[in-house]
Amino acid sequence: MTTTSGSHISSHGGGSQNVQTGDGPQYNNNDKGHQFNHNNFYGTNIKDPIYEEAERLQKEKEDCLRSLSYQNIDARKIDISSAHPTTCNWLFNTEQFQQWCQRIEPSSHNGVLWIKGNPGTGKSTLMKHTLQYCEENIFQKSIVAAHFFNARGDSFEQAPIGMLRSLLYQLIRKESSIYERFIPLFRDKQQKHTQWAWREPELKNFLLSETQCCPKPLVLFVDALDECSESHVRNLVRFLEDLSIKAKIALNICLSSRHYPNISMEKHLELVVETTSEHDKDIITYAGDKLTKIDEQIKTEVLQKASGVFMWVVLVIEMLNRAYDEGQLEAMHQLLQEVPSDLDEVFLTLLGKYNPRKQETLFMLQFVLFTERLLKPEELYFAALAEMKVHVGPWDPAQITPYDIRRRITHSSRGLIEVRQGGTVQFIHESVKDFLVRNKRLRILDPDLGSDIIGRSHERLRSCCMSYMTTQVSQSATDRAQIIALGNQYPFLGYASTCILSHAELSNSVKLAQFLQLLNDNPLILERIRQFHNTFDTDSCMEYIKGAQLPHMLAHRGLNRLMKILLEKEIDVDAHGGLFGTAIQTAVAANKGEVVITLLQNGANINLQGGILNTALQAAADHNHSEVVAILLKAGANVNMTQGGFAGTALIAAALKHNSEIMTMLLKAGANVNAQGGVFGTALQAAAVKGNQSYVAMLLKEGADINAQGGIFNTALQAAASEGREEIITMLLKEGANINAQGGFYGTALQAAAAKGKKDIVEVLLEAGADIKIQAGAYGTALRAAVSEGHKTIATMLLKEGEKVYGKEDISGTALDTVVKESEKAIKDMGGADVNTRGGANCTSSQATIYTGDDDGEALLELVGKWDSKSDYFSTALQKAIITNDDEEIISVLLKEGVNANTRNIAFKALFKGIPKQGKDLMGVLLKGEIRANCQWIFDTALCRAASKGMEDFVAKLREKGAKFNTRDIFFSYTLWEDSYYDVYRILLENGADINTQNYRVEMEVEPQRRGVYIWLCLAGLMLGILSMFMI
């Protein structure tokens, strides 16, 4: 609903209430009778526009914050043990800390305090305690943010981009002015891209800018810098140093890390944990509190042997307490003397002791060390049982409780694996991982691993995954719900199916060729992997759609080693299947350049067509993969292939994706700037839709035909008008664009601007000579478009322009004139008018009754039999009820009384618009009313609309109603290109839809109600809000 700030009059008495929120007056009458809402005809009291705007802004802020957040953004801080009572407070009295927090001689240290220490000295606990203390006692008037790196966590927890997103998320939540400066970046991303993610450079630049202008002092804590890769650590230190040097506000930064890698920062304060006597006192305090048997001599020996390593103290005290619990009081002193002082040697002692479950221990350590993703406790537990050849069947949580699982993991891992916040497992400390990797300790523990520890470990995990899927899980499942239920019964199934190929890629087994042959020759096993993968791999941007073969799966994952082994066999490298048609297209879409090269070297047809993006080059341009584009062009890809795909050509795809680099590459390679294809017809039209002035200029300079016709909008000018691109319209008109060119969905540029409510664009076009009287497009005229969409200001403007140019009698029709000129009067009584009167926004009186909110279902029964009369926009009362009302009772009455719900305009407009407008409840009513799922005018309306909106439930319901899943044009609605709709793709494909159907390239016709208009509507009518007529 269009809202603007203006006067607000609200009467809460018994009389009428008038609220002015749109381009014209709106009436809301609380007494019985009709209610007229010029903009939407909802038939309910409208919301205060100020409240609505506040709601919109709040949602936008939540979306913005969500774009910065990630699953484990706070997990590491929560996982870190809190400081033991009375410990860690010594830091606040040190000279370094006082100088840092009070900013004494800041030019000598630039506000940076760097806490360093050996592994296991308790740096993270100290940082967590310091953060809390500073927030509560020192920096209450500052904006404080903290990030805790975690090498055992997910990719965001280990990488600089995770730190940047975490810090900015906190800063934006705490300071509104930072949000106000950040939100333009978010809006720009939202406007330009359907799918996007924050990039490291842009977040670094923003954070740097905040150190120049933030109204409050900033305090940043960054823990465990060393838990990034060495290159990341160096870059981060340079960046943080840059922040401290260039800051024009009070900026304090507190860092912590190990001593290695040795990275210097010119100016900073430094504190080394293990060299402070106060840290030793903390160890004494902890030992005294945690030892079951208080013994001063033992506390002294613990301090001497610990060398400041808190992790050593924690592990050894646990061993000492166990000895005491077993009644071996006299053995505690002997044990303390025998335990090594080196932390690595303590780990070796723990693992080397008598252990009847040694193989299970080693397997758990291997799995956590080489896992492809974070593991859940139950995944590790059941994987270990499977590896130990223990068959337990389906998991019954009542018999094997989560507590039982945790106990087993703790015992079998000798206490070195823990369950972290969020329900995943990890080593208790990064030093455990260091111990296992360094000096081949894992090989010492398990000599069978040989020299290739990594390769043998991955082979063991691959074998375990395969065994679990083929022997442990005997039940079968076909649909998604059954597979999810199966996954709950067999907790390791999800990991096994999604990670088996990745472990195989890293395996050193000489039997990989045999393994691949088994998969390739056994469609049942391959299909099981495909089904399970599609259900459990929530992180993947693509699914192994029905028909995907092994090469497609390897290409999607980028498993080049396995691909090379597979290609040594006699396989069809160009076999079609899956979402992208061929293996090379799949590799291109997934940006797996090495696999692309391998496939080309083995004879893959670079220009083969098929799949959702038609060709490999178009797929590379569509996914913004410039390096892959270069590979394909060098290998001889046909730059002018125009036989299909959403974009039609690679150049159009690049224009749609705002990628000037790829556009330049393609043009230099000989791309035809005027080649036609796809939804938008030409690259110029695509660039105009996207609103990029520089791209339009580039294409015009390269010889683009400014008046080329084709595509959903017919011309670049109509495309720019529909999206309100005033600068581009001015440029196109200056370069000679035909302002009155006819064709496309809207017929003319003027009608497009009028329908979309672009008042400024309408003014520009009228001043440039746009003909108001032209009849074309879906609405017929620009005036009808404005009225139908409730844009009174534009309608009035067009009427005045028409009267000025043509004379009043020649331009105004009774219905249009009434709607525009009498919109200030409430509709009191529509019952006496001819129920079949057509024209204007209300079409017939029975439609107007529903349109204006009369909920007297019985009164409407008198009009049965007349409801199917047609009009130019809304065809029937039922359609009107569906699109404009939220009253299921009225719709149910209409259906019950025999209204023809399958007339072509109902099938097209009511279902087409009703699905997203009213949601699942309304669709349930419609389906109960026996609307034929395949009622077609030109295409399968309901199915196409449900698919295009990503409504998986209704695609399935329409399937039950008998919808034809192989209807042509079903795949080419733009919104299906979004990742969120892969579930819909899956249902369509798995029910026999032909992804290679290419009958979507239909010539546009000028006549407004011909098939071209509506087929193109199906193709891209929902794109980026272009067609508001059919949007929510």
C-alpha cells in the first residue's frame, strides 16, 4: 500500500472516520455498509502510515542485522570457561592495563594492549573476564564489541570475515548512528543482488570509516588471533594497527594470541601471562579449590610443574582427584612426580594408559580432527559404534539418552573432546589438535596409519560412511518427510550421505576407482546418496536433482581428483541430468575452475545446450564467475549462443548481474551487442531494468540498437520506465529512443510508469511527447493502468493531459471518470446497479460489493449466475474476493453456490494473484472448491504461480489435484532462480517435469490480450517487483 506523510484525522466517536494516507482521500466507516479504500479496497481500517513506516524500518534493521549474523556468532564466548572466583583480577592493576584503559600517553601505544601467552595459559578466560569487567566498570560510555576466534569452530569462527561481521553486528545494535551510516550499504546490496554476501574489504572500509566519525569512543576485543591461518593473522594485525593509527576518535583495542606466529606491531602495550607472579597465584587458588584432598605440598608441586599453563593444571588435577576417589591417597604424590610437565606429554599419558577401547578413542580423535563439518554428539557416537561393528538399530532416546552419549564421548576420548554450546563436539582446547598433528603423534598412537596420516584417516571415514549407509540403515525412504524421519532414527545418516565423497577425495586408498565404479554401476546406491544429500545438505547452494549422475555430483563438489579417476573409465562426459544439464555446466555454476579444465581436457562439449542456464558460458556469466568465463572463452566457447536459458545470452546474463568485467570480456571476444534472447530480449533492456547507467552507456557505445524490440518489456525505454530509472530514460531519449514504441507487457513506456506508480517518470515521458491515447498492453491504456493500480495522482495527471491534448469527451470513460473524480465519496449502495455493468476498477456491481468489504454472503447469493461476466481487469466477483478480500467465508459461499471457479480469467488472475496475496489458508479454500489445477488459458496458471513463489506445499497439493508438471514455461519465472526455491525445483523435476523444455521463447504481440503478454508474464513477471499488478 502506498503511504505518504500528511494530515491525520481520526474520530473515535460514532460517526465516520477519515484518514488521509495516500494520493487521495480514503474513507473508513465503522457503521454498516461499504467501506471504500481507494488504494487497495481492503475493506478494513487502514494502519497509521507512521506506524507502518516504523514497522518497515524495524524489519529492515532486523534483516540488516541478520545479514551480518551467523549461526555460531556468540558460541565461542559462551563456551569459554568463566574465570574461577577471585582469579584474573590481577590484570586490572597492572601498569600496562592502567596505561591502556586510561589512555596514558596514547601516542606511544595507539590504544592497543596485546596479551600474549603459551598454549593453555588461560588467555581466552582472561579475555572473557576482562571484557565483562570493562563493560561494567570502565567503558560504560563507550561502545564495546568483542570477537573470539575459534580454530575448532565453523568457517566464520576461524576467518577475518567472521570477526568483521561479529564486531559490526554488535556495534550496529548498540549505536543507532552507526546503523544509519551502514544501512545504505545494505540497501544497495538488496537492490542490486538477489543473492549476496558481505565481503571482507567493504566491511573493513566501513569499520575504518567509523574510527573517523563515531560519536562515542570504541573499544574492541579480539581473542585468539593465532587461531586463524598465519596469512590471516598477519593481515588482521596490519588491519587492526591501521585502525589504531588512523583513528580520529578514542579507540581502544585489546588483543590476545600465542607467541607464534611472531608478528610485530610497531606501537602497542604487551603483557605476557605466564611471566606474571599474579598468574601463578591464580593457579594456586584454582588448585586449592579444585583438589579433593587439600595438600599444600601438592599445590606447590602443581605450580612448579605447570609453568604457567592452566590447561596442564586442569588435566592433572582431574587425574589427582581420580586417584583420590579410588582410595589411592598415597599414590597422589607419586602420580604428580611421574606426570610430565610438558602439556603434550600429558596428552600422551592420558591416551597411552591402559584403554580397552583404544580403537574407539583413536577413531573419535580422528573424526573430530578430520571432520568435514562440526559434528553433533549423536553423530560421533553412532559413527563410533558403526566403526566398532556394533549394530544398535534405530536410535531410541529413551534408551540411549543424550547424557549417556556425552558420558561415552568423554570417557572414550579420555576427556579431550567436549560438547560445546550449540550442541556440537570439539577438542577441549586448541592444544589438543596441535598435539595430534605435531610430530606425527597420531601415528605414534596408531602405527597402522603409516606415513600418510591424513589420507588414511579420510579413507577410514569414507569407509565408515559407506558402511553406515549400506549396512546400518536397512530401511528405505522415498519422500523428504520419510528421509527426515529416517535421519532422526539414524543420526549419522545425514553426515554420511553428504560427506562421503569429500572424504573419498582426500583418501589415499588405491581402491577409489573401484569405489567410483561401484557408485556408477549401482544406481540404487547412487540414488540413496542423492536423496539423502538433497535432504541433509542444508549448506549447499544446489541439490542433486533427480537425474543427476555421478559426474554432476563430483563437479558440484569440485572433487577434481575423483573426477579424473572417473574419466579414466568409459563414461559419457556430456551426459545430461540434474539442474544444470551437464557436468561442465554444474562445475561452472559451482565455480570449480579446476574441474572445468579437467572436463574440457577430457572432451566435454563446451557449447552443449541444456539445463537451467542453457550453456556453460551463460552459467558462468549468471553466477559472476569471471575466472571461469576466461577459461571458457580461451577454450572456444561460442559467445553468441542464443538458444535458451533465462538470460538468453551470456552478455545479457552479465548485464543482469551488474558485472562490467564479464561484459567487457564478452564484448572483446566478439559478443553481438544486439543478440536477442531470454526474458529481457537484449542486453540493453537488461541493463535498463537493473538501472546501471554506466552499463547502458557502455552498450550504446558498442552499438546497441536503442529501439530493438523483444522481451518482456519490448524496449529498453519501457524497461527503464517500469523500474523508475529516470537517468537512464533521459539518456535513452537523448540517444533517440522511440517514446511511443508499442509492445511488451505494458504496451508503452508511459503505461509501464503509470502502472508502477512512477509519477516522476510519467511527467518526464509526457514532457517528452508520450502519446496518452495509445491502446496497448495488459491494461489497454496508461490511464486504465493508473486507475487499476490505485494511483490517483497519476490518473488525474493523465486525465488533465488528455483533456489538454485531445479534449475531455474523447479521453474519459464513465467508469474511469467516476473512479478518479468521485473517489472522495464513499460507495454507499451498489446493489441497485446492473450487476453486469463492465469497465473501470470495479467492473460490476457484484464485484464492487465484495471489493468494498460487504461481508453479507447471503445477499450475494442473489447474484449467482451473473458473477462470471468478464471485464478488462477483474473478471468476476469470485476473483475480486480472492484478490482483494481476506474473507474465506465469502469465498467459500461463492464456491459452494456453484460459481464457475475455472473460467479462464479466474484461473489466470484469481489464482495467479490470490496465491501469494492470501497465503495458505485461502489456497486451501480454493482447492476445496474444486478449482481445476490444470485450468489453462495459455499456461498452467496455479502451478506456475505457486512454483514461482517458492510455495513447496502448494506445488505438492496441486500435484495431488492433478496438475501437469511438464507444462511448458513452468521453469522460466525469474523467481525460480533464487536458491530458496530449490525445494520447488525438486518436486517439479521428481514428478517428471522436463528441464530442457525450450518453448519459452515466444514472439511478443502488440495486441494486449494475446498469448505473448501472458507467457512472458509467466517467464519473468515476478522479477524484482517489476509487475506490481501481480505482486503482493
